[in-house]
Amino acid sequence: MRQSRVRQEDIARAVGVSVSTVSRVLSGAPGISPATAEKVMRAAADLGTPVTGPTGGPGSAAAAHKMQRALLFLNQVDINTGSGSIYHFVITGIQKAAKKAGLPIELALLGDDGEIPEKILGGPETGVLFAGVDPCHNVSERLKNKGHPTVIVNGLDPTMRHDQVAPNNFFGGQLAAQYLVSMGHRRILHLGTRRRWTLSARTDGFRAGIDGADVTGLKCDNIELPNVTEHAARVTLNDLLERGDFAYSAVFCAADNVALTAMQELRMRGIEVPRQVSLLGFNGLPVAELSSPLLSTLAVDWEFLGAESIRILALRSLEPLRPTQQIQTQVVLHRGESVIEAN
């Protein structure tokens, strides 16, 4: 008779390996031979652990979990802006990985007070994903206390109450500064925001890159946007351009849609990009590939980020007492045509 609750010790005993090896296989950790991983996964399935097939080969954490469903909360403000298109790819990654793991995903909405209605939450068999949402303290504590596996997707929580996965925003911002300085730019404008922890890390990284540059005559002005929306970028730039000459040779924007807005506003004022002003974005949005000149940007694999959130969620379901994780994914410089060497 199959057991209703399978421990990692049971799987280890059946295969003849250590518990740590079983844990590493289920978490998708590297360094495990394919033969051993296959034996562990087969034993897990035989003993009753719900294994439906790995998302990235034998040993993927999403291959086993104890959840019946997962609720996905989205930030409607972000979804309705140009930068919100990243969540199309995040959701695609979530859906693909969840399907392979046999985990139903349900879209859900927070209440007007930021709370999760009790009727839709259920018990610990329900996982929770916050995509672009920074849950309030009460919600975070409630989910923690009730034992709901929870992952903050494209978000950061310095208190580490829940697992989280996000781009390495600090490194991306730092890389942006280093790139513009290496191209000879010494008068740089940064259009950023601290509206969320992720965007704040992007700003901090850029400022660290500027502060760490060992060059003379470097000056960078930072303008805080209320949000990374086209409207906010347009209002800010118009205010700046109305004051007189645009004194910058390069602009780093916290998001591609901000950079594309800046490109249009500068062009309407007779300022050529990149001959007079270089522009650098962040996110790697597909729409940026339609710009002329082609936008240079710091790109993120958003679909991978979504898939990674399912792996972490499944691992939390299997090991509810394990230390929380903050996973950061790679940010890559895509050199387009909107950044050239300073004159």
C-alpha cells in the first residue's frame, strides 16, 4: 500500500542514497548523475509523491509538489503600462512549468484593502504567486502562518518572509552605468524610480556604477519618476526640456517604454538619437525591437523567470521549513543602435 505522506528519508532508503542527495535531486541542483536522478524520481513516484514530469530534466523541483492549485496575483497598474508586457512572458513561463508539474494556476485579485479574500484562499494545499505585487505585511504574515507555499515573482522582500525570484537589478543598473561611461559619456541623465524594491535596486546599481567609475569630469543627474509609465516619462522630459538646452549626451531609463518615450520626445524637439543623445533602456521588451534606431537595453529572460518561480514554489511545498531563497536571474546587455560613443 502506498503511503499518503512520503518523506525524503523514505525515498533515500528506497534508492540507497543520502537524504541530501534526494533533496538535491528534487531541487534541481547540479552535480547529480542522470542515472541517480532518474532512480530518485522513479522511487518518488512509486512511493506516492505526485511526479508528473520535470520542467528541466530529471531532478527538477517542479516535478514533485503537494499543492492542488496555485493562485496568481498580478498588479493591474503594471499590467496596463507599456512595461507591463513583461508579464505576458512571465505568465507564459509560469503556465508552461505549471502544466508540466500538473499544477493548476488560477488568476486571482486582491481585495480593495490589499487582502486576500478567505473564500478563495483555502488551506496549505494552495500555493500563492505574486507577480509584480509587493504583498502587504498582514498578507505576508497570514500566508506564512497558514503554511501556504508562496513566491514573490519579479519582486523583492528584504524581510525574506517568502521565497522570491527577480532579475539581478543591481547588477543590471551597474552594468548600464559602466557601459555608458565606457562609451565616453560624461554628462548622463538617469530616469529611475524607487516605487518598488526591484526598481530601487536598479537605481542603486546605476548609482554605484557611476560612483565607482574612475574617470574625470563625470556628472550624473538622477530624476525620480513616480512610475515607469509613458505618461510619467513624457511629463518629466517635457518639464526638463522646457528649461532650455538638453545638457546630456546619454540617458539611462529604468524601463524600455520610458526610453522609447524619451526617444520620441527628444525627436520632437529636434534632438537626434543617438547622434546628439544616446539612450539606454532596461527589460528587453519586444516592442523595443521595432524602434528606429534600435534601442540598446539591459535584457531579462522573463519567461525563464516565470518558470523558475514554479520550481521554487514546488520546492517550498515539499520542504516548508527550509530557509527562504532570493533567486536572481541574469541581466544581459543588448547593444542596439541607440548608444554610440560620445563626441
